[in-house]
Amino acid sequence: MITWRRVTEGDFPLLRHWLAQPHVARWWNHDTSAAGVARDFGPVARGEEPAEDLLVLLDGRPLGLVQRSRFADYPAYRDELAAVTEVTGGTMTLDYLIGDPEQVGRGHGPRMIRALVRATWRDHPYAPAVVIPVPVANRASWRALEKAGLRRVAEGELEPDSPAAGRAHYVYRATRPARPGATGDARPGSG
């Protein structure tokens, strides 16, 4: 069973270990020192930044990390992506990794993504979509998105998280399912 909880500062040693794994480091390009992980993940763990860092568990054991955020909270990122595809107010994004190399290639990525997209509709009721850019070179990642049911909606050049990724990206989207009986719900301004 896939579950998750918010990352705490007590999880930083595990994140350091995962971020140093070659299959993660190739795409994430993070400083894996204690100070670097505290700098990058501390503000979210302490509630000082609006994103969510979620430790994903498989049958109660740490499996991976999902970062979930609203594009409106990161306008520079939203504006860069808006040059490639539509990013409406309230749209969310996910970034994800499987930390344990022994769990890679076992179908956990699509399950994790699918579960977090579904939870996004519940946790963020005014989010109209989840939009995820992924480097074209990261075939495993975009295949996981496709297996999770997201649809490729665009491709273009974006600043990569890692130099190894290259600028070419695919963009995937999951659109909020229509609510039964819903007709033109009024949604308050959500960014």
C-alpha cells in the first residue's frame, strides 16, 4: 500500500542518501551535504515555504519523495512553463523520485504518481490540473507519467534541474475529473 506523510528534519539523512544515489543524482542535481539538504528542504519542513515535501511509503517503508506545489506560489517557474503550455490559476505540479535503487523498475513510480494526483484533487479542491514537465532524456520518468494516466500535452525547451537532463522537455497533464452533477462550479480566485 502506498501512503505518505510530510517530510520532517528527521528525514534529512535519508534524503541525503537518496539524492546521492546515481539513479537520482543524474536528474536531481542536489547538494547532498547536511547543510545543502537542510537549506533545500528545511523551509518546507518547517512550514516556511508553501510547497509540500512528502515522504512516500510502500507498506510502511520509505520508498520515495514527492514534492507537490502550486505554480502560483512560484511565479518564475510558472512563467517559464507558460511559454510552453497553458498554466491556469491553481494548477499544481509534482516532482518525484524513487530513492531505493532496489525498488526502481518495479512499477512503483506510476502507482505513486497516480495516488498523489488523486490525493491532489482532495487536498487542493480548486486545483484544475496537475502539470508536470519532464526532461525528454528521462524516459523512465515520462513513461511512469504515461502509465499513471497523464497525457503529454506539449514539448519545449525549459531550464533543466540537472545539466545531464538537457533543455528538451515533455509536459504532461492530468485534468481534474468532472464532479458528478457539477455544472460550472464557481471557484474562488486561486492564483
